[in-house]
Amino acid sequence: MKQSITKTKLVTNQRNSLILDFLFYTGIRVGELVNIRHCDYQNNSLKIFGKGNKIRYIPIPDFLEKYFNGSSDYLFKTWKGKTMSEQAV
């Protein structure tokens, strides 16, 4: 049986693939991932707010840089446009 791919499903699959890339190539925690905003990216590094309100800077591979557009919005959202929870990831 052939399965049709809807636009929503395609966008969700792309987002999920990007989530896995971020987790693998940066080594950040899921709780840190869901709080990434576009404006946290500066000078080829990502500002991460970790445990105990500690701030650290993570270098970002070149192929992930294109996903930051400079807005203050969250990078990862649900298909309804809301911020993702750790459980959703």
C-alpha cells in the first residue's frame, strides 16, 4: 500500500531530522534544545542556557547555520506553531 506524504508530514519530518542533527552535532540536552531561539546564534556559535542558569557557547557546524534567521522566535515549534516540550522531542 502506497502512503501519501502530506505537506504537514514532510515539514514535521524535516523538523525531526533537524532536531536529531542538533542533538548529535552539538551535544546539547533536550531541555536546552527546546529553548533555542533564533537570536541565540551569533558569530558561528550558539548561546545555550544550561543547568543552574549557566551560559555556554557551542560552535555550530556550517550546515546548521542556515536555520537561524535572526528573529527572537523559538527555533523548534510544533506544527501548530507553539513551543515544543521536552516530551514532544
